[in-house]
Amino acid sequence: MGEALCRSEKGEAKARNDLKGRVLIIAGSDPSGGAGIQADIKTVTALGGYAAAAITALTVQNTKGVSAVHAVAPDIIAAQIEAVMEDIGADAIKIGMIGDVETAAVIDTALRKYSGVPVVLDPVLIATSGDALAKDGVAAFIKEKLSALSTVLTPNIDEAAALTGMEIETRDAMITAGEALVALGAKAALVKGGHMSGETVEDALVSAEGARIFSNPRIDTTSTHGTGCTLASAIATGLAQGLALQTAVKRAVDYVHKAIATAPGYGVGHGPLNHAWVVEE
């Protein structure tokens, strides 16, 4: 018994020592666990990082859709961010669901105090189910303010279209939209092509170094709830761990692809991913 306990304690100590990369997640909560804060924390943990969180909204949702959203008061959001940053700190910050302009403004003010920390901004405007998750004005605020503070923006093609006013139906259009987002001030943009048709899913990473396409075979599945949250958090974890952006994006894309392929099949709508999958280094 004593020997087993010692082995367990040693194992726990090793696990703690293996943690690398502190990620502060600023996003909404999903009680069903497939998206939002819940998916973010699972992703960061699976990839060996340490996750902290500032919750922006409580949603009522599951794989079938979003039925209610309760915004957290802006001063409480600011206090959560400050509480984490003044104590735990962060090596990267991931922003997900913002919800309204008041919340966006609070996040903008907070990030300007921590300008040296990489920021991954997933402009969550519409849920996988098609339900709106951001009020009027949020897209404009992202364009005018938050994009310039971002290391990388990670919109899907619908969100990229909303931010740029472009019609995006091809790989070249994804790259052009990414260039437009970089022109807003972001260091890079990853335009995700999962909503496009075809046997291959392509994501376009655009930065000052040019464009790179990440491709994977399309998986015929409805288990896609929270893919955007998961991908952005995976990228943030890589940046927190000191990976170069392209390397962090490649690992994140591979992680999400396998998490979709091994999804548990829960729910009757757009089901959650298998966040416990870990990409082999």
C-alpha cells in the first residue's frame, strides 16, 4: 500500500513538472462541454499546458443549439483577467466568445496592459448550430480594435466574410481574406475552410511571411461542435510553449483532425470532439 502510494505520488509529481505553457482563456461557458471554456480547458490540458479562464458569458446550449445567453458583467470579466494575470500569469491568451461591445471594450483595455503576451483571437460570431453568439457591433470592434492586438485571428469563412465584406468560396479567396485581416493590424490570420465543400478541408495561414495551406481529408461526421474553440486553444497552447506560429498551427490542425476522427458520438446534433486525444510530438 505504502509503496503504491509512493509510486502514485511520484507519478503526480512528474505530471506537474511536465506542464508547460500558461494559457488564459477569455470565453463563454458551454454546459454540454463541447465548446467554449470547457473545450478550451480540455484542449490546453491535453496538449500539456496549464489553463486558466475568465468567463464572459453563461450559455444554455447542447449539441442541438443555443437557447439562451447570459452575459457576465464587464467589471467581473475585468476582475477575472486581473486576478489571473497578477498571480498565475500567462504565456498566451486565447479569446473566444465576446458577446457584446461592452465586453469587447473591457478585454481591449485589459490586453493593452499585457501587450507582450501572444493573443489568439477566435472571432466567435456564430455557433456551429447557426445560432448567433455576438451582438451587433462586435465584428466592427474586432476590426477596429482587437485585431491590432492579435498575434493570430482564426475566423471560419463565414466570420472572415463578416469581418472583411468579401465572398469566400475558394482557396485564393481565403488567402485574400487573410491578407485583408492582416492589413487590419493582426500579425497573422488563419482562415478556416471547414464550411466549404469538397473532399479536402483547407485552412489558410496568412502572415508577413506569405501564405501556407494546411490540408486534411474531410471526415464525414456531425461531430464538429466546438472545433473553432478547440483549434484556437490548441494554437494558443503551442505559442505559450514557445512554438513558432506555423508549428503551433500545424500541431493544432492535426490535433483537431484526430479529435474529430475519434469523437465519442455524444448528442443528437453537432456532437463534441475527443479532446483527450494527444498529438504525438
